Amino acid sequence: MVRALVVEKDEESGKTRAGVQDIAESDLPEGDVTVAVEYSTLNYKDGLCIGPGGGLVRRYPHVPGIDFAGTVEASDDPRYAPGDKVVLTGWRVGEAHWGGYAQKARVKADWLVPLPEGLGTRQAMAVGTAGFTAMLAVMALEDHGLAPGQGPVLVTGASGGVGSVATAILARLGYEVAAVTGRPEGADYLRGLGATQIVPREDVAETVKRPLESETWSGCIDAVGGAMLARVLGQLKYGASAAAVGLAGGADLPAKVVPFLLRGVNLLGIDSVMQPYENRLRAWERIARDLPMDRLEAMVTPATLEDLPKLGADILKGQVRGRVVVDLT
Ligand code: NDP
């Protein structure tokens, strides 16, 4: 038997309920690699899938958990052998396919990435989809010309999972980091991650009034979207880029095109789910190299499967700080 967080749906009322259960290993979905999951984590999407699903979950009963790290137990694929340490993020695992909130997961070999040298399974889940995405955003900004010494890089939703890891990576790489937060009481936490400037959320929350404001940011990693991203576009320096990662503040983009036309700024879309394998490898190797592990540890809240229904509701309300690591050992 395998211990798992299972979400069930009452067909009559349409309501879902999440609880910890023992499931038979034979109930795991089809796949060519079985992984003994050691750690999983919590992302915004997990909050949706633990709750009513937000349209992401296809079938019930469902095991959520959009990412996990563990050790290969059995493999029908020549790329993996028992004992290999692996990490999985994306590919709609935890949404359309059963995910990491179980002691075992059965998945396609194509979805796995071998853990890079120097990164353990717990550390990989302290990073998780949120941190992996933060690294993809850093790489995209660098590919578009960002380098240290050009002025502060803005990180929005900075106390969240993506924002916390983005702040720590950028600071480690020598960037000045301006962290936008709606939680001023968390300023010490953000300074501890390496932020050099704290920007209150209300300073960038208002809808665009003037399409161009003073050229302030050399780049932006944006987890918030909505009016905030629109506003930031008009504050970017000439030729700078904003990496659009999330929509914690809304899916609309009430922006003017003027910053694109008069300042040559770029809006870079970041998707972690369907990211090609080579880029995944590159990102995980950069994480092992460029993410300060002591700062990563300072972001971690440990949790168990039993804690997840409450934590899932909390993350949807923007009340989770940093990264949650779920222990399945
Ligand atoms: P978190 O909930 O951990 O972080 C989001 C942060 O945004 C909060 O901590 C808060 O930070 C801020 N925030 C929340 N609500 C609002 C609001 N209404 N207005 C302004 N700021 C707000 O989530 P994650 O970091 O895990 O994910 C962030 C976003 O990125 C989500 O939308 C998620 O779906 C998306 N995402 C996208 C991925 C991709 O592949 N593109 C992959 C992973 C995540 P503070 O309190 O500091 O203000």
C-alpha cells in the first residue's frame, strides 16, 4: 500500500474533499518508471488541485502534487535504473496525471530529469516548480542581455515561492534586487534572501496612468501579472525585459504598447510545464550551481501530507511564505 493525499469528488453535490489514504500500488497510473517519492512541495496550482481543481483536474479520485523528487524503484526505460535520483516538474503531472503527493509515483521516463550533482531530493523540492521557473526566468532575462551592474532588477510577489527563489538567485549572481511585497512585515526575510530594496505593493499596484515613467528597472521577474506587470513595463530601462511568470494578481494585462515602441522593452513569457528536456537540464544544473543552499533552507516550511488541505487553501489566499517541502520518507 502507498500513503497518498487523495482528492475525491461527490458527483451529486460536485464538491471535492481531500484526505490522506492508503492506496494500492496497482492503482497507480500507467508509466514506464516507478519512483519512490521522497519529497514533494506546494505551488499555487497544487492549491487549486487540492481544492475544487480550478479546471485543471480531469478525473477523480485524484492524487495532486505537480512536482516530486525521489529514487527510481523500477524502470522499463533504458535511461533510468533503480537507485537513480530524479526530479519531476510540469507535464501536467498532479493535474491530468497522478502526482507527487504519494509515497510512489508512476510516470513517463520523458518527464523525468536526473538530479544534478550536488543537489539532494529535499533541496530539489525546496526549489520545486516555483524555483525551477524562477531559474528559467533568470536565464531568459540573461539571454536578452541582462547582466549585473545595469541597475536594480524588480521581483514581484517576492515573498512567494517564485519570488523568493528569484530573489536569492539574482542576489547570488551579483544583481541588485528590488523586491515588491504586500507583506511589509516580511522585509527582513526578503533582505535575508539578498533583496537590497523593498518596494511596497501599493507603489506599483495602481493601473497605468502615464505609459512611460522614469527608467528604473534593468529587468523584472513578475509573478503577479495584472495591473502591476502593466505598470512595470513603463518603468523598465531602455531595451530591458520583464519575464512574465505568474498571475497571482490577475490574468488581465491593462497595458499600453508605448513602452515597446519607444523604449524597446521586451515581455518574455515563461512556461515551466512543457519546457524541452535540454533546457530543463540546463536550468537544474544552474540551480545546483547558482542557488545559495543556506538561503534556500531559510525559505523552507516543512510539511506532511496531513498538512496539505490547509496549506492548499492558504496558498490560494497568498498566505504561504517561501517554499513548503512535503516529507514522504
Ligand atoms: P505564491 O502564492 O507562493 O506567491 C505569489 C505571491 O504573489 C504572494 O506570496 C504575494 O507576495 C503576491 N501576491 C499574491 N496575491 C497578490 C495580489 N492580489 N496582488 C499582488 N501580489 C500578490 O505562488 P508561487 O510563487 O508558487 O507562484 C506565483 C505565480 O506564478 C502563480 O500565479 C503561479 O500560478 C505562477 N507560476 C507559473 C509558472 C509557469 O510555468 N509560468 C510556474 C510556477 C508558478 P507578497 O506577499 O510578497 O506580495
